[in-house]
Amino acid sequence: MKFLVFLGTVRDSTPPRPARLGERVAKACIECLNEQYSEHEFELIDALDYPNEQVFKPHFAYAQGKAPSMLNTLADKIKAADGYVMVSPEYNHSMSPALSDLLNHFGSSLFSYKPSAIVTYSAGQWGGSRAAISMRTFLSELGCLPVSAMIHVPKAQEVFNDDGCVQTGQEQSSWFNYFHRTFSQMVWWAKAAKEHSENEDPHKLLKSFKTDPSQRNAP
């Protein structure tokens, strides 16, 4: 199966230090996933690689074949993926605006009927846990339902190096065992969803809202 790991931060300057704290956490997630689920494929999607446009225009608002190539490529990857890991810092007790902006470029039909995992982090003691609350609602609306277990990494700058490896004094096995509870749920649900969708296409049960609001309006 294929999974996408979304890094939801575009901060690349200081202060604070380090500038790209979330990159450390995302790399650690991928290292853990590759170690524990080597039969599957994992790819990092960095929000920093997708610069904001002056006027927001989602992928589905473009005429057929007219969307920017980067959005087309990412849309294809989202559609082909079996699950998603969402890595986010906390801004004002909520998820990263960079992550929500990137995800809002794509319709829920690309994400639907697949699981997601929530990973938050911070330089302080809370590990971004308050951001995770809003992420549950956001991801559920996209259709990629988050699994019950979540990952929170407080003081991430003291846990991981810039290559995603644990720092001296930290135990990688302990952190990866902690990650495993969340990732094992995501992989289990992804396998179940993939197998069932091969027998019954979920998109044929309920038509996606793509052209007119009446497709989801009450009678």
C-alpha cells in the first residue's frame, strides 16, 4: 500500500530555533514506518514545496487539464494513496494554517474512505495536542477518518535531530513503540478499506459533490 506523510509547516526561518522543527518529526515518522512496515511505501509531502498563490484557487476549480502541474501531480498521489499521516504544529490552539491551506486545494472525493493518523509536535510541553482536536473534525470532513490513537511530541527539538534520529539520551525504541500504536491502527484500517473497496466501490454508493450543491442538499 501507499501512504502520504504531510508535513504541515512552511516555516523555514528563525527565531525560534530550529527553523524546521516539524521536518524532524516527519522524518522520524517515516523512519518508524519504514522500519515497522517495510512492505508498504511512504512518501513525504512538504507544504513548503507548494507555495501559496496570491488568490486561493483549489485544484477542482480549474477547467479540465488547466490546473498547475504540481497540483495535478499531488492530486494523483492523494487519489492513489491508501492512507495519510498528518504532521502539524499548533497555532492558537488549532492546526497549522499551512496544512489546512494545502489540503483545502483538493476535494474530499480524493481522500474519502481512507484512514489518517494525527501527529502533532511543539517546542513546549504540550506537544501540539490541542491542535489535534481541530484536526479530527477537519480530517473527518475530508473523509479520511483519523484513527483513535494520536502522536504528540513535546519539546521535539530535544527528542529528534535534523535527520529524524533521536538525540543522545533518548531511546528510539521507546519512541517508535509509542508511534506504533497509532500507525498500526492506520495500516489496519487502510488494509480493511482497500480490500472492501475492491469488492464494493464506495463512490458508487454515494455520489460525490462535484458540480452542484443540490447533490448534498436536504430535500
